[in-house]
Amino acid sequence: MSTDAFYTPSWLAEAVVAFSSKNRARIVADFAAGDGALLRAAELRWRTAEIVAADLCDTAVRRIRKTHENWSCTKCDFLDASSRARSRTLPSLLGEVDQILLNPPFSCRGGTSFLTNTRHGAFKCGQALAFVITALEYLKPGGELTAVLPSNALNSQKDRQAVRYLRHFYSLTCDYAASSSHFKGCRVKYVLVSLSPRMQVKKSNKVEPDVSRSSGKQVRVQVVRGTSQMHDLPEAGRTLVHTTDMRDHRVELNGHCGHPWRPSVIGPAILLPRVGAPTLDKACLYLRRKRVALSDCVIGLQCRSTSDAKCILAAFNRHREKFTTMFSGTCAPYLTVARLKSVLQELGCLVDD
DNA sequence: GAGTAGTCCAACAGAAAGAT
DNA sequence: ATCTTTCTGTTGGACTACTC
């Protein structure tokens, strides 16, 4: 299996170790150790701890064995159960590690997903969370796992089941403060995450509904995702809206044409960019009674009345932070239909399927 | 003006879901 | 089982801002 090898810079390793709440640790492990930066930072904090390193890369393992003779170091494809079982070190560590540190491969190669087995069932997720969930098998009750993850790992559709699992069984703390930075040769947004086994199941904290009409009736809306790809447009057809036509809350049609059978909306509607920087001025009110096709990069909210559309736009204005955080992505920000529907429901809208 | 860094976002790859 | 469509999420080029 090939993985991205962006080793942890020392300042980030120190931040990951500082993010842990554990004052004492008998065993500290990193299962994607790379050049050992996280474990070197750990040695400074937990001076008497036994250090365990694992990595897939031969060169990395040899280097660690040479430079840190007192560490226990094993070569292992951590996401492969048989490789873990063959390791001399790992099997004896199941449920024994006090502190796990991880900077797993972020993997930006398409939508590849990994099947992950837990005691509560198997599910697919991204590579980074597959590492985390597998690593948790080695955590001692009362232990803590601290990791650098791609910022999107907690929001993406692909990792939804994994995040639900983690939030249910573990107490999860995030630090988005250090949101975007450089690994050597790569720029990504990341988040520091701390996980420890949960003692009690958390109660959900609901947001008070916000979108309301003066009549008191709930606002109904239908989410329409555009599918017209810009490199595959017909010469003639239905007028099409693309993100470049959306600015300052207004739509200016620029003569693009889409296939008439592709998803479309008719005013009153709200148009949102699906990908790109999430500034509120790109949320456009579209009121014309002319049906328009939506490009692949646009999501429409089909409303029943102008006042409904204005209500929703006003709610986005009141909850700018919620609007901004709807968009997430390890590289470019994007919005999914599921995330949008969830926010609309939180704001009090009735979302039609 | 050239070089570099940061930001934006259109394009498209890959996976999942649906249709046949 | 295979093909097609839909959807998610990343890549990489274009553009802008900044520094020298």
C-alpha cells in the first residue's frame, strides 16, 4: 500500500504532545512514526515512558532503530490486520498503551476508502480515521489518543460513520486554532484531536430554530444540486447558472447553456456555491420566473415564496459562522447536500426530499 | 518587473448508487 | 453483472498580493 509521507515538523509534534491532558504515561506509542518527531517530543514530556514506534517504511524503521536504541520499533502496515499480528511488539500492546500519538497519512488520492473493523461493527472511512480507529484498540482504559488529522476528517461524508462511532464511544476534543499549515512540500488544513474512552453517553445539544415567518408557519425548501459539468455543456439549451455568475447576492446570467433535463430551479430560490471560498455575498437570491439549470458547482434552494427565500438568506446572515463552517475541506472548501440539509433543519426549515 | 506566496475555484477522478 | 449517473472531495492552474 502506498501512503503520503509528510513527516511531522518539530513545532507541530510539540503542539500534539502539549494537546494531551495526560500527566503520566507508562507506554507511549506512534503507529505511523515516520522520522519519530512525535515520539521525541513525547520523550521530553513523559521522561520515564516506554516508547513504541511502528511504521510501514523500511528506511524510517531502520533510521529510528539506529538513532533511538532504547525505543521499541517495528515495521508494520498498520491498516493490515495480518501485518499487525505478525509484529513482535504490537499484539502484546492491545489495550495497554497510555498515550497514543498519531500523524496518520492524510491521503488525498481520490475517494479511496478503508474498511475498518471495530468491536461494534465494520464500516468504511478515510485513511486517517482508519488509522485512528485501529490505533484505539491499543489504548488502555483511561488512556488518551492525540492526533493531527485533516480538518475535513470530522465533517466529510466518507467519514460520517467513523465520526459518529468516535463521538459515541469516545470523548472527543478538537483544536481548530492551528487550522492551515505547511508540511514539507504540501499545504493542508488540519485539526488537533484528542480522544479518550467515554464513561457516559453524551446528550445532544440542539440549536434553537431560527428561520420563521411572521405567520408562524415553517419555511419549506427543496435542495437541488446542480450536475451540469462545465466541460460538457451543449451549444444550446436551458440557461445555466455557474458560480462565476454569482456575486454580491445577485445572479448575472452570462449566456451559458445547460441540458434541459439536468437539475434546475425557478425563482424564488437561493443559489449557493458548492465549492470555493464561502463568503456570504455568494449566497444569491434568484427571483426571476425563468427556470435555470445549475452547474456542477452550484446548489439551489428551491423556495415556495420570495418571503421564504428572504427568510433563509436573513438566517444565513444572522448565523454567518454556521454558514461558513458548512463549507469544509482539507484542501478546497466544499459543501455537501447532507451538510446543507442538516444546517437548514437546525435553522428551523422543513427540507423536502 | 520578477519572483514568491497565498487564495480561489473549475475541472475532474473515484466511489457509490441506481438502472438495465 | 455491467453500464450509467450522481455525488463527494481533491488537484492544480489562474489569479492576486506581497516583497525585493
